[in-house]
Amino acid sequence: NTITDSNPNMSIPNRLSILIALALAFAACHDDTFGDDNEDYTDLVCWSEPDLRPSNLKTDFIPTSPMIFRMGEKYSFCYRLFKPQGYEESEQPLPLIIYLHGLDQRGSDNIAQMDYCVNYFMSYADYPAFVVYPQCPEDAYWGLKKRPKSFSPKNMELSPKHSYMDYGICQLIVDLEKNHPIDPQRIYIAGHSMGGIGTLDFIASHPGIFAAALSFCGTINPERFSTDHEVPLFMLHNADDDIITVEGSRQTYRRLLYLGSEVVYHEGASGGHICWQDYVKTPDMLAWLMSHSLSSRFGDANNDNNDDNAN
């Protein structure tokens, strides 16, 4: 290939130096940083509204209602809400499950996030719950201000900054509680891949909101967990995962055991990044999740004295 430019006398080494400098400058401007460090998201007025766009969603997911969550005029994200059959007649408020998808499902079509194991949380009538499937915009990451450059737990930030999606998910929960009979003692979060990372970040950042969590092939700096009453956690990971290292789950498991917090970990010998297939064939994992409440962890004081209620 021939390199051409307006200065035919420029040497190839000089040309290469300029190209390298331009590439570095481009990378510096596109480092997967999401949001303005100086922005105060708490000033944003938030609300939900129906997503009225035509959709070719798979028949399996038609029972979910397409919605858009607005955060002022600048930010928004899509979500789908599953309402369990007969919830209007229920004498007690019902649990809420937040499910966070992986990186490839980011966008704004309100369809792509309904993939992989999302059916699991709508499949068992014995465990009725509201289930919300938010879709992370392409210009964001679940909670974190930056996409991790390394998934090694020792390289994950100990005190990470957060994007608008951290505040957005917390405010979405508040909005859902206001408009549906949801039990604030039984709010759960789960996710895979980027969503597994997001799940671990949310329970480390907001332990007073979530009663229990499921993380599939996630990672975190385990030092972010420091007490003996961390959010009960059920983790899945495969040893041969070539996308997100299994060490994140292994070290988190050991850390929570050391602290005396409740943790369950299942590691597969093979299967790569897809680690949940066997566990979504029975309701056992769902039963474990819904056996937890904030009151069972904090006692009568529950989360009234916590600052994680996203008010």
C-alpha cells in the first residue's frame, strides 16, 4: 500500500510518528468514560412513560410492558416491565427483580436486552415478582463511570466513580415502588457479564437497597466488601471464561467467606462465558434469591438508617 499526503518529501518514520500521535489522541478522546465528573445527577427530575414505538419483540416477552425512563431532558433509557399474573389481587406487596444485561445488548431499541436467561425470572408461578429489564444506552456502562480496562479483580477500582446509570437505576426503583405494589424489603438484582459486573457494583455501592443478588460471570475488586452483613450473593462462573476472568468471582467468594457474609458460588469446569444454562432449568436459584429480605439481614432496623434509598 502507498501512503500519500500533501508533503511527498516527508519521511516514512515521520509519517508513522504523526499517525501514532493521532491514534493516541483519538484513544484519549474515546476512553469509554461515561458522563461529566462535575455533573450532579441528583438534580434531575425523573419519570417513566410508555414506549409507544412499534416492536418486533419475540412472543415469549410480549407480557412485558415497554417503557422509557427519563432523567431530565438530557438522559433516558429504555426498560421492559413484567407484571406477575394476578398481582392486583395479591394481599401482600410482591418482590422486585432488576436484571442487567451484557455489553452487546446496549442500545435504545428496547428489545436487545431481552436475551439469554431473562425468561427464567418470569417462568415460575410459585415465585411471583415484578421483573424489570433496563437497557443500558450505548454511551454508558452499568453504574461505572468507565468501562474497566482490565477485568482482573486487583485492577478493578476500589473507589470507582459512577455514571448517570447508577443514579438512574436507583431512581427507577423509587418510581416503580410508587406506582406498583412492590415490597421494599424484597428488592433483588441480577445480571450477566457486564450485568454481572454491574450487579456486584450496585450491591457494593447500595447495600441498603438490595435483599440479595445473583452475579453471572461478573468481577469486582473484592476489597469493596468490608462488613459481615454484605448483600447475600449467589455467583456463577466458568473456569475457562475467556472474556471475564474467573478470578473475580473466586476472590469475591473468598472475601465474603472471610467476612462471614452469606455467599454461594458455583464454578463450572467448562462452558466459557455462558455459565448459567444448567441453573435456569429449575427454580432452585430463584427460590434462594426470594428467601431473603432486608429485615432478615438488618433485623427490625432494616434499611431505615441507610443512605442508600435513593431519595
